[in-house]
Amino acid sequence: MARLSELEMRILAFERGWWRFPGAKEREILEVFGMPVTRYYQLLNTLIDRPEAAEFDPVLVARLRRQRSRRHRIRSARQD
């Protein structure tokens, strides 16, 4: 099984602490990771599908997957 990179572990650690404070999160993503918010979320969504991420932090990954599913259901309902 592949290991998580340092960046991937940092992303998970960041998500663990920032989920309660959505206001300044976008600015912090740019400052901490030096990447656009869109790219960060692309990486995060790919990351939470990996078994290594679930093994690294199962509670966090499960929560992020639930949030993603909820957002997807809401978007799908709006399109109907």
C-alpha cells in the first residue's frame, strides 16, 4: 500500500483543525499551502478516496466523505 506524502498528511491535519472556522479558510489555504483553493479541494477530494487517508485518520476522512456526499445530494436536488 502506498504511503501518504508529507503534503497529503498536512492537508488532512489542516482539515482536522479548520472545519469549525470556514470564514478565513480560503486565505489560509493560499498562505499555508501556496496553492489556489480550487487545486486544494481537488487534491483533498482525491485524497479522501484513498485507503491510506482513511487509515491515517479514519474519523476525519469519514466526516469529509459524508460532507461531500451531502453537498452532492443538495446539488443534485437543485438540478431536478
